[in-house]
Amino acid sequence: MDLRDHLRVLRKGWALILAFVVAGCALGVLLTVATKKVYQADVVLFVAPSAGATATDLVNGNTFSQDRVQSYTSIATSPDVTGPVIESLGLKLTGQGLAAKIRADAPQTKVLINLHVTDESPQQAARLANAVAAQFATVVRNTEQTDANGKPVVKLTVIHPATVPGSPIKPNKLVNIGLGFVLGLLLGVGLVFLRDLLDNTVKGPADFEPLGVPVLGYVPFDKRTSSVPVAFRGDPHSARSEAYRQLRTNLQFVNIDNAPRIIAVTSAVPGEGKTTTALNLAAALAEGGFRVCLIEADLRRPNIAQLLGLVSDVGFTTVLIGKAQVETVLQNAGRNLAVLTSGPVPPNPSELLISAQARSIIQEIAAKVDFTIIDTAPLLPVADGAEVAALADATLVVHRAGKSTREQAERSIEALAKVGVKPVGVVLNMITRGRGRYDDQYGYYYEAYRPRRASRTSDEQDATPASTEFEPAVASGPDDFDTGEVPVQQPHRDDGDFSQPTEHGEPAIPQTGGERRS
């Protein structure tokens, strides 16, 4: 991972990091409120030699005091100090309990002793500090050796008695909140990177490189998809519309010498957006002036009729069982776009899809249009998807970014390989901000080049392709398509009639010969 990948992970998990930081700060505040306040009173004592008769005696006394002062600090917590203090003040403490409240230190090269005493009461802390200092000086005086006159060679003098402290030393609010902030930040960042490390969902081309399959399309997430499944209907200049146009372009360059004309669109599991991808790919091709037929071969959970507002009572299954002809059930879904919906749900979809009749119907339609897009069932739950993919020139596998797992992607490739199919590519669908590098780059470049929404001149309006409109035009009956062949249309016609063939009765793209496989 490089710096951009780390930044992507942090940006993706910013909410989790923020939650941990807030929780850490809140814990610091709670700890501050719950902790009892502790006050500290300080006393400073000066260690001085007894008055000497000569200057030499004073110098020797000062040197002696510096040597002894470090030893005196250990006397401050001795029973000789704590016992008399407890007795004189009437404390309900043990000697060890009082000793735990006392701390003494002596700066190097100085003859000063700092005495610190803590207590939950500021007044009691000052009272204890002064009492301990007095008893401490007495014990040192009684313990230290005397001179020839019987006087101690050093004496301790209180030069800074204890006063009542105004603020507690514990808890330290700023320290507690700061520690909570740092702890929350570290935990949040650590958890975000751990989650990313354990995340086995697909997010970009690197996830498919080991499978030898390129990513041909990146479709951004659009919350309007459920209400406007065909991207070109809602906003022909939206990021989602441009993504399908890019997919259309990429597919046309998969094999320039033998371009795929029958394209199966499938997914590993349900809910990855294969149907809307197939629908929008067909719409994008139709917008480009190609004659397109969309076949719904997901016979178990058909959805296209509902999405487009078409008739669902008849369709592919009706033709498969011989109760209708293709031309009588084909429906018009817009300029250059015909749709063969699934029809009634059959009890034996797999048997119908592997029949010779299914292959014949697909070939019949493909012979009279430029592109045939087939929406198939998911690959992993049932065998239908792989069986239909075997009838196509090329197969696209749709995966939902950040949702589909690498294992599902690998298993879907294996399912297709069992029927001799290698997909020409995958489509990463429903990409959201922060899922990977692509969405940031695409969003930046697309927004920079997005058409302005200013008012246009009449010439510009006339130049707008009418084919960006995809209003459903449902066939009212057999008479609408009773031409004896699959309805096709010459590219760039201004009307929505699918009943007229091209001028020469041939597709715009030459047909490929032989059995079609991806």
C-alpha cells in the first residue's frame, strides 16, 4: 500500500475514527469526574551547618551538609517521623498509611529538601506537611552527630512552610482528556486498518488481476437507481450514464476484428446489479445508433418488465414452449431497443435454457439486430447463468464494489470455465466514495468535464441526440410487430418504430460466422 491507499483507508473510516476519539475524550472526562481530588502541600527546608569558629569550619560544614542532604530524604517517611505526627494530630492512620502520603526530594548540589504531602482535603494536606516538617527536623537534629560542644553539626530550618493548596494535583483534566484523545485515535486508526486488512471484498482492478480478467466498467452508486433504473431517462449526462457509455466503448474494443454481438450479463450472486447493468448497456448501445434486443433469460426472478413498465404475461418462456413466435411477443422499449421479457415463470428453467430451442431463438434474434444483450441468472446459486453464457459471444460478470467478495469472484470465473466460457471482463457496480482510487479519479475528472446546466441555444438543443430518450412504448398486440421478422430499425431514425428493417436488410455490424463464444 502506498500513501494514497493509506489516505483512502483513513478517509473511508473517518466516522469510526471520530467515534473512537469522541469516546476516548468522553472516557477522560468521566475518569476526571469519578476520581477523588487529591491536594498537595509543599514545605522547603534548608540544611545548614552549625556556626563555625572559622571560615574553614564553615566551608567544611557546607560540604558536609551537601553530602548528608541526600540521606536525610529517606528519614522523612521513617516511623520516627510518622509515629509522633499521628499521635500529635490524632490521625486515624497507620505509619505506612501516612508514609504513603509523604514524598521528599533534594536537588543535586543544593542543600535544600522539598517535602510534599498529599491528602483529599487541602487544609489537612497543609496541616500534615507542616507537622511532618517539624518532626523531620527534630529527628535529623537528634540523629546527627554533635561537635565538641555537644551541638549537632547541621540543622534543618523551614524556609517555606506549607500553605493551603488552591487546586488539586489529581485528577488532571487536560491530561486525562488528552490521553483519552490519543488512545481513541490510536484505537480508531488501528481498527480501520485492521478492518481494511481483513476486508476481502472487491474494490478495483487489482482484485481481478490474479483471475486474468480486466475491469471494463465502473458504475458509481446512484440512489435514484431504484426509481429510475435506466440512467439515460433521469439525467443523460449523469456520472452513471457516462459510465455505461464507457462500458459500451470498452466492449467494442474487446475484439476489433471479431466484435462480440451476443453479450451475456451475469453476476456471482443476486443483488449485484446485473439486470440494471444489462438494461443500461442495451440502452447505451441503442443510444449509439445500434439496433439492440435485450433478452431476459433470468427465468427464476424476472424483473425487466416491472422496471420498464412492459407486459410480463408473455415473453421468452412463451416462445420456448412453442405458444408464440418471437415477433409477436417482442416489445418496444425506446429508439433502437426491443425487449424480450422473461414471460411466466416456468417450473423447469434450466431445462428450457439448455434446449436447442433457446439457442435457436437467440440466434434468430441476433441475426437481425446489431447487439443482443442477455440478462442471465446469477452464477453461484443456480446453473442457469453459465448455461446461457455458453450461448453468447462474450460474457460480462457484474460485481458490487465493497460487497462482492474475492471468493465469489473466483468461484464465478470457475463456474463459467466449467462450460468453456472465459468472461471478457467484469463491471464494478455501485461504487461509493472512498471504495477505491477509481471513484475519486472518476468523480474528479467527470465533474470537471460535466456539461454546464446553463440555458442552451436553439441550435444546441437541436443538436442533442433524440436517442437519449427511452420512454417505454409497450406493444399492444401481435399486429404491432407482425412483420415476419424481429423488429429492427435503421440507426438514428427519428421515430420509435421498431418494425422497419435497415435499408439493405442487414445489421450495421457484420455478423460473425460459426459458433459464438466469449
